[in-house]
Amino acid sequence: PVSLDQPQGVGSCLKATGFLVARSSISGDNFKEADNSHLETQFLDVWEEVMSKPIINIADLNPQPRPAAWAATGAAAERFDARMCPIGAPLGAQKLGYNLTVVPPGKRAYPFHNHRVNEEMFYILQGTGEVRIGDATYPIRPGDIIACPAGGPETAHQIINTGDADLKFLAVSTKLSPEIAEYPDSDKFGVIAEFPTGVDKQPDMFLFVGRENIGLDYWEGE
């Protein structure tokens, strides 16, 4: 998921090299630095050394845990966890983001949410579980393809690992900005937007999470 829900920390996502391959980007495979308030879209030069073609095998990827700054806390930590690895931007993708996500047994990667702007697709690679879509719940297994178009709460989705082994899937999304996401279970919404990079090569980002009934009048303070 442009996604409000793709945090990731420093760590190698290439098993074969042990190199750090990416800092972050705003996309379906965006990763945010735990100790850096800026988003960086500069992927290390090592990609040019390692990748001689726009292809990578799933087996060569090494998903990393969320950094502490982005990990679920309190009661949420009992239900949410995932390891991830970005794929799209390092391979040169321009209009789609993709990542490899691994969810432990009994966990969910993200809250139940829908996107008003971006569309997502998930391909189940390993493990079993279920996916919530709107008011329905469906069992999922390897080989399943899940479509999650942009829309209202009826398109809200969440993948849950109900099995006894890791649930691994490929996540793909469009990368339109700004984006609005809604979280029906907690009655929240989030707005995220990325602005062009500056001289420091770091894009400016606007991120706000709140509730509709808690806000200010348009003319407040004017």
C-alpha cells in the first residue's frame, strides 16, 4: 500500500549480498526509517552493482522486521506483526510499488483499511489464512490473487494469518499521491502526500492521522 501502512527499518533485503538495498519510498513498498523523520528515495549504489537486470527471485529476498519506532505497541502488539522487503523501486518500477510481506501465525500486518486513491493486489505465496473485504471474510491459500480496488469501506481489507506457519505474499499497488486511507475498525482516517525532492534528495512528506469528528472549522484562527 501510496500506503500509510508500510514501515520498515534498516536491514538487508538481499540474502545473497548482505547489503542494505533501500532506505524508503512512498509506494506500495515504502519503508520509513525508524530514526529519520524524512523519507529518502535514494537507493544505494549497490543496487547498480548487484542488479544487472530488472529481475529478482523471491528466494533471494530477506524480509526484515519493523523497527521499534514503527512496531505496534500495547494491546495492538498482540495482533499485529510482519516482516517486509521492498521490490518495486529497487528494480526500477515507476508506477507500481511491490513488496514481499511475511506475517507470523495469528498476526495481521496492518489494520483493516481502505484506500480512496490507490489500488492494491496481493498474491499468496505460502501459508494459509483469511482476508476480510468489506463485510465478508474469505479463506486464502497459496496461488490466490486478491483484488483490492480503491473505494469506500466496502473495499476495506485485511489479511490475517490463521495458520500455524508464516503467511507470505506479494503486495502490489499503484503509487498515486496524495492518498486518503480509512480504518473502519477504529473510525480513523489518514492522509499522506509526497512532494518533490529538494536539494538534499529527500522528499517532503505530509502525514496526518485523525478522526472526522475531531477537527477545526475551516475559518478557525483566520
